[in-house]
Amino acid sequence: MIGLIITWIVTTISFIILTKLPTGIEADDFGKAGLAALLFGLLNGLTGWLLNSTVLNFLSLGLVFLIGNTILFGLAALLVKGFRLRWGVVSALIGALGVTIINSILFKILTVVGILGAAAV
């Protein structure tokens, strides 16, 4: 349970960072970014068995994962009022790449600092 909360907080921080960069991703406030991160995580959890399939990602060179996360990012923006993608699909693609990269960096920092064990990531 703690791992899920930490993952949500890290994803929320990633969403907030993306709204501060010139990515075309906008949020009215931190709460909207947190709600969008929660929804993105839930949608990713529901479809993760397909998107994170090792064989499928290997055969498609990771395009299934990237396209799937782009769609989920767009769905999160569609469903959360106050969280917008100014440039549409381009912003969703940048957001999907950005969340993946920023989350990886933040989880690595949390692991090195000792907040997360290696098994939690």
C-alpha cells in the first residue's frame, strides 16, 4: 500500500514538472495534476498487462508501450477538468515520454537515498 502511495506521489511530481516545462501540458493547480496522475496510474494499471508485455514490447521495439501511454495520457486529460493538452496528441506524446523519464529518475533517487528498497521499484 505504501508503494502505491509513493508511486502516485512520484507520478504527481512528474505531472507537475511537465506542466512547468514548455510541453503544452497545463493544469489549473496541484490538485488537478494529482488527480490526473491518479487516473493515469489507474488506467495504466488496468491496461498494464497488455502494454508492459515483454514479448510485445520486444517485437514492436517499445512502440506499443509508447502509443499506449500516449493514449492513456490523453484519456487522463480528457477526463480531468482543469488538466489540458494544449497541442493535443503531440502534448500527450511528450507527456508519456516525460512521465517515463522523470519517474525513472525520481525512483532512482529514492532508491539511492534509501527511501525505497530495490525490490519496491
